[in-house]
Amino acid sequence: MYITYKYGFKFHEVAGTLLWYHLVGGHLWIFSGALQQPPRWIEAGGLVDVKTSTGQFVARGYYNPRTDIAIRILTHSIEEPIDIEFLRRHICSAMELRHVLDVTQTNMYRLIHAEGDGLPGLVVDRYADILVAQIHTAGMEHLQPLLVDALMTETGAHGLLLRNDGQARRREGLEVEEPLAVAGEVPEQIAVRENGVQFLVDPWQGQKTGFFIDQRDKRQAMRKYAQGKRVLNCFSYTGGFSVYAALSSPTTSVTSVDISAAAIEKAQQHFALNNLDPDAHRFVVADVFDYLEQAQSMEEQFDVVILDPPAFAKTQGARAQALKAYRRLNMLGMQVVRPGGMLLTCSCSGVVGLDDLLGFLSQAAQRLHRSVQLLEVYTHSVDHPVNLAMPETAYLKAVFCRVG
Ligand code: SAH
């Protein structure tokens, strides 16, 4: 099936040269200010060819007159139509990359990571035989029928659930929808494993697509620090880090704290699923900030503290406020680490960099007269590839350190 390109339009003369390098370097976004005459008449999500002011073909992508990112590029080749074969090629390339994961140990991973896999606006997570997709842009929404077909045939999945329930869709002019099974059967719970640890994922109602699969390698790294220790897992969600920590040794005790009662209940189930006695551990439904303040006032201390908060800033505009929250959190978290204990601190806000995160740690250390040794720094794992030309799409940072 072919979609034809009705429109071509040109870059702004001045911005053109800069943009040329930016795009030839592999960046996939063109901002509206760079276009000579942003064409208001093209429908949101329509396919376009982009040319220089001298008429030279640059790239092909989809357009949205409503958003600052006016065009997201799909191909730099004039020969390449955006059709089902295009989608198949990208899906196969993404699958090939994930073959490095040992499926006997890990059968949940991100299959398509948007720009990182050359498919802007699309995230697909695989949970055993089920795919859960999120479409973030109008352009990708237009491709949805082809996409469903290509994903089902290439992956051999048994079902595909669309989780188009993110509020960010409104910016693109898209509806926020109820989860919808668009192919095959999608159960309420999917039994999965990650590094050999068992979990039950709820693709219909779980946060994001059901699980925070981007922490897989950090959870694995945590095992060695948790053996026989008192561990505090803040923002535990369904207990990903908690189960790994508890499995590291029968003498480890884990406290999991999350504001969501449903998540904490699921965390308890995950302990039982992995033959751990939930009664030997603590599960707390609370605001982490309140919990940490209270723990500090009671002079409670832990050997290992994990801080994996939600994204406090989703946009540049929210950054200043978010920095305050991260600063406060890292300070509160460090206060309850016993001298010589471990701290794992994370940020999944794209607008907060690794330098910011290290800054929170050093500010907290100075104020609390503690010393910090950096041990391990992580970003994403192999199933969350980042396009080198688009460092701004890297969002996750995680730092393991020892606090003296
Ligand atoms: N570490 C988790 C993922 C954390 S996601 C994992 O490995 O799976 C962020 C979690 O923070 C969500 O479960 C959300 O319910 C919780 N949350 C958000 N704000 C909170 C707050 N103020 N206090 C406690 N939990 C909070």
C-alpha cells in the first residue's frame, strides 16, 4: 500500500544551512520556525517531502501544524516510500537488535523505542507473546492500520493492545483513548520474566505500558549491593527493585514505599510469585517525601536506599520546579542512608541531565557533611537505543554511589 506525497515545502533561507547539517547528521526533528511558510492547510499527520530552498530533497516525514516539532523525519531517501514495507524493515531491524537479550531469562523488553528505532512517535513493549503499543503523534496515528498488520506478522505476537491514554496526545490534536485490543487476545495479566525474576504485568491498567522495563539492568546491578542488607525502595511501583533485592539473600529485608495502593498490593503478589515471604518485608502506601521525613525524624537508617521517582518535569517549562523536587528528594534520601551505605538515585526526566543529578548529590552531601563515592552510572539498556544525533531523546540516568 502506498501513501502519496502531495506536498513539498522549503526551509527558511537562514535556518536552512544549519538545519541541513542537523538533518544530515541524523536528527529527525524540524521545528516550525525553520520552515519558510509553515503550511497550515496540511492535515495533522500528513506525509511531506522536505526540500532545501534550492529545491533539493532532504527528507520525508510527517507534519503537524499544531506542534513546535513541525516535522518528524522517517527517511532521508527519496526512493523510500512510507508503506508497510518501510514499517516491516524497521520492525525487523529492531527485533534483530533485541536478539542479544536471552529470552530464556528475559521475555519483556521494549521492541520499538520511537526515534531510537527510526519510528518517531511510536513505542512498543513486548510482554511474552503480547505487544503493548503507544502512539504519541498524529503522523504515527495515520500509519496505525499498516503498523498493526506489520507488527503482528513480523513478531508472531498473539495480541496487540493500544495504550493511547497518555495526556501528551492532546498536544498533537489526538484523542486520549481507552486501552483497546486491536489484534488477537490480550489477557488481563501476563506472566513474564526479567533476568529470571517472575512478574505479572497488567497491560490494561498498569502504569505506562504495564511495567518499567527501562530499569532492567539497574535492577540486576542492585543485587550485589542488597545481599543481607536493610533496603528502602522509594517509588517502588510493583516492586521491581524490591524483588531483586529480596532474592539476593534470605537475610535481606526490604521496605517498599509507593503512593499507589494498587502498586503496593501487586508488589506483595510479586514477592509471593518469587517464593519470597511478603511478611518478612515491609510494604508502605505513602508519599515518599512524607515517609522520608518521618524516617529521618525517627532516626531510622537503611543500608541501601533506592530513589526512582516519576518524571518530575516532562517539559522544559516545568524544569525549575522539578529541580527543587529532585534536590529535596536526594537530600531526604541521603539522610536515611547509614554511613557507608549505598544510594541509587535515578531521574527519568528528559530535561534533567546527568550533571543535574550529580549536582543534587553533591549539594546534598555538602549540606549533610557526607562524602559520596560514585560507583556506577547507567542510562538505558540495549532495548532503548538512542539516536546519537538526538541526545535530547535520552531520558534515563541512574547513579549508584556509596555515602560516607
Ligand atoms: N521503581 C519502579 C518504577 C517507579 S515509577 C520500578 O522499578 O518499577 C514511579 C512510581 O512513583 C509510581 O509507582 C508512582 O505511583 C509513584 N509515585 C509518584 N509520586 C509519588 C510520591 N509522591 N510518593 C510515593 N510514590 C509516588
